[in-house]
Amino acid sequence: MNISTIQNNSTKLLSIFLWFVAIHSFVVGVGLIVLPLPLLKFFGYGVCAERFFPSQGGVFHIAMAVGYAMGAYNLKSYECLIIFSIIVKFMATVFLFTYFFLVSSIWLVLLSGISDFLMGLIVLILYRFAKNAGEL
């Protein structure tokens, strides 16, 4: 797929990619809620005897998935949620990289930072293409 194909199909690709981001966030959210605490330790997190904070993070991810899905469902009506999605992904990137480099070098935090950056960048690029084509 070349750049002109991406530009010509930017609205469709943006919607599809936002659905992907929504599904990703939903799966992460459910995982945070249901994963046993010993499995979280395998991913590099310290022992946490209380389920509240992983569950809170899970609910947050599920709530964000709803916003991503709303943007994907109707790009024009929910354009503000596309912009919000870009902001959220880049804020998450800054937080995750800061946490990894200054607090605790957990490999999954670094991987999450990289994936959030890439998701935010792709949404931004597709959004700009759709805007420039006058489709949004």
C-alpha cells in the first residue's frame, strides 16, 4: 500500500484503526481486571495484594475504548473524540516513558509506551490526511 492509496482511503483507514485501538484498550482493560495478581508479577509489576488499582486501571481502559469506538463509528459527529484520542495516546506515551526511565524499568511499561506512541502517531497521520482531503 503506497502513500497515495493511504491518503485516498484515509477516512476508512482512520475508522478501522480507531476500532483496532478501541479493541486493544478494551482487552487491556479486561486483562487488568481479571488477570491474577501473580501473573501481573510475571509482567514485571511488584506484588500488589489489593485488586483496586489494577481494576481501576482496567475500568479506565474500557471507558477509553468506548470513546475510541464512538470516534470510529462516526468520524464526523465525534471528530473531537479523534483529537482527544491523539492527545490521550501522546500523554500516555510521555507518562509511560517517564515511568520506565525515572521510576521502574518494567519491560511491559516500555512496550506499552512504544505501542501508545505508534497508535497515536497513526491516528494523527490518518486524521491529518482525512482533514486535508476535506473528508472531516
